[in-house]
Amino acid sequence: MAYKEVGEELAAGEMMLAMRKHDKVIVLEIMGDVDIHSAKYLGRELEKLICKEKHILLNLLKTCYMDSIGLSLLIAFHKKQREKGNFFGLCSPQSSMKRMLSIAKLYGFLLIFENEVDALCAFSEGH
């Protein structure tokens, strides 16, 4: 699948992605669950973005579930971005996602923000 224009929605099974750009940050909104099937699709799209964009923020507002494959994908892309000196963060996790991120002990390892506004401010300040 080719890289889509910012704002265009993509679909794969039960998950959809919407991309938009805010200054030097691509915000990728994940709508739906990230499981073994949709994680492959998400990984391909993140790989494309990492090659083209400096900072990536995943908005989890509409994501209720992420399996271990999805969580390991987040860790892998966080490491790739960190190696390049770029940011990779998550924002707006709902209670079910907060619990999964907490159980996986990803708070303190990944950049996780309560909302998109806070995340974009932190990215623009270089944190």
C-alpha cells in the first residue's frame, strides 16, 4: 500500500488509521484493536513513516485493545526512533490501554501522554 496523504484514512480488518501532520510531528490515530493481524499492517505503515518523518505520535483515544505483538511493535519503533534521535510517543490511552501499558511496564520506557495537546507541546519543546 502506498503512503497516503495526511488526513486520508486507511483500513485493515477491524483497525483504521488516520494520519495528520502537526509541524514536524505525524499524528497517527489508531481506531480499533491492534492484534496479530492488524499489527502487521500498522508495522508497515510505521516503517514508511519512520523513513519520511521526524517525530511520530500514536493517538490511542479510539484503541481499546492491543495484544503482545502490538506492544512489542511499539517498543521496536520506539527504539528505532530513539536511535535516529527522533521522538516516538503515545497519547490519549483509555483505561483499558493504560492497564495494558502498565502491566507491560511501558510507563517510563515509552513516552506516554494523557492527551494529544500535551504530547505535541512536549515534542515541540524537544522532550
